[in-house]
Amino acid sequence: MWIQTKTGRKFDLTHVDPFDVDIEDIAHALSMQCRFNGHTNRFLSVAEHSVNVMALMPRTMSVDGRLAALLHDAPEAYVGDLISPIKGAMPEFRRIEARVERAIERRFNFTATYDEAVLIKRADIFMAWIEGKNLLNNSALVNEWNLPTDIEHRFDEAKATSHLYCLSPKEAKEQFYITFRSLMRERRAMQ
């Protein structure tokens, strides 16, 4: 079971090789995927969402943690972006996604701590809430998502909302690259 990527690679989903993971494939694919299965009133890519989640991380977080935040949806570049209700009903999909996630972590040599992973998940949920409130046609339904009750108090709502630029795929891809390269430069400077 394999897919062909933007860079022309044959990406095997059953035996994922970290050396087949390419940041160009990730940035391109995520920039072309619209959040909420495209049910938004404006295009918002998974790449832009990923940059926004990373932007919510404290500057004191490790580079690995911030890289994990940027790449938290990177497996979707290879397996697609299934909506949460469907993903939860498909255990085999989750296993494939987990294999791809581990390969991405090995390829770019990062690991978030448990506390960082928890914060990234909270930021991801928070950004989904912000995106839903601002980009879905019936934002009142966002209140029925059963999000953690303290989610809106964890992060700055005004700051998060101000980052919803709804960039074109080309712009989102470039922003994703800029953010990735910046984190990699910061990591090299620390070594």
C-alpha cells in the first residue's frame, strides 16, 4: 500500500522509511488540504493551522517541542485529513497514521516531552475552536463539540484569531517552510 508524493517518491504506508519523509511533501500536501473537510466559508489549510498551533507555544518550550507542534498534523500529508469522528471509528487508520508519525519524528530527530505533547494537544483543540467559531457557517454548533471547559482560558483568543489569515496554498506552504527552517536553524545554533 503506497502513495506517490509531490517530490515523486513512492511512499510505502505499510513499511514507512523515515528517509522517504520529505519536508517539501509535507508542506505542499498540508497547504493543499482545507480544514474541516472544506466546510469552511474561507479556505484555511492544515499548513496554516499547524503554523498557528506552533505560534501558541511559549518561547521557553524546547525546540523539539515547538517542532512537534509545527509537525503535529504532518502525517496527514501522507494519509489525508480524516475528521475526528471518522478517525475514531477506524483503528487500522490510526495504526497507519501512528507509523507515519513515528517516521516523521525519526526523520527530523525530535521528541516532545509528555508535558509538551499535552500543551500541543490543548493548543490544537483551541485552534480548532477558534477556526470553527470564525470559519464555519453555524458557529453556534462549535459549542456542542464538548471541548474541555477551560480550553478558552489556556490561550489568548484575540491573538489566535488575529492569526487566521486564510492564506492561499502557496502562501501557507511558504509560511510553513519559513517556520520549519527557523526552528531547524535554532536547533543547529544550540548544538
